[in-house]
Amino acid sequence: MRKIIVLSMITLDGVMQAPGGPDEDTSGNFKYGGWVAPFGDEDSDKVMQRLMKPADILLGRKTFQIWEPYWPKNTAFWPTINEVTKYVMSTTLTQSEWENTVFLNSLSDIEQLKNSNGADLQVWGSAELIQLLLKHDLVDELWLMIHPITLGKGKKIFTDGPFPAAFTLIESTVTPSGVIFVNYKRAGEVKTGNAGA
């Protein structure tokens, strides 16, 4: 069985939209694209290089359409991006010229993929896909890159959709620029108790 690992750059208030550039995703009249740029440093680059290790990738359609024109030609920072399989959840797209791209069109396709043999599946961006995966308890790990900034509006990693779930801390790093890289593993159901008992 493959693990599904969600990797997300987020703000303190949970916004994940358009971290990389001003024109990356302007949907909803989002005007803050490229918000990670002021927080780049050598420590962040080292962690990012480790996270961009060879692994298959699971993307939503919108993220795939942002990536498709860029990454195939810009492999210096992510040398294996063309070689790994890109699985794309879409009910409208069926083909791409980007090598090693496979299209999925249902939740059952994702469940079958997760239950197959192969490399772990990394989910980058893909806000709607993440909500679907969380709702159906298909996320095994979270890698959150929490940046010391609030934006107030934009697509968020957590909405009203996710069910209550517990996670265990596996690893954490704080960079000099204040970015917190934190890795959580799915740990079961939420436990409650009486604090005064």
C-alpha cells in the first residue's frame, strides 16, 4: 500500500493559495501570490530538496494546469519531476504531452492507486483534492510549511470538510526566517477527556 503525503506551504491562518508567484493562481481575485518569497533561506532550501525526493505525485486538475507548462522545462530545482508518475484527478482532462502523466476521474481510482504497489504519493497544492482526501481519511502524513504571515483570504488547507483526526509529530524544523517545517503522521481518532478528572 502506498502512503498519501500532503505537502503544503501555508500561512499562519491556513492560506495555501499561490505561494510561488503573483500569477500562479488568481482565482477568487487573490492578489497575494508569491507570498513565500521573503522567507527563503538556505535552511528552507535544504528541507525542500529533501521533500522533493523521487516520489509519484497526485495533483488536482487546477494545480496540474499550473505545473504543466512550467516544470517540464525547469528541472534544475526538481531533477526527477519528469521521470516520476504524475497522477491527476480530473473529470475533464484525459491527456497531456507531459511524460508519465496518468488521469484519474473518481475517488475509487485514488483508493485503488493507494492500495497498489509503488512509490508513495505526494500531493502538492490541490486544495480541493486535499479536502476530498481528508474527508475520506486517505491522508497518511502531512508536511506543513508554515510561514509567519497572515493573508486573511484565499484557498485554505483546512475548511469545514475534514473530519476530526489525530496526528503524531514525526519531525520539525524552524528556519532562521521563521518558517516551521512540520511532519505529522495520521494517528487515529480524536480522543477527548475531562481535564479536571
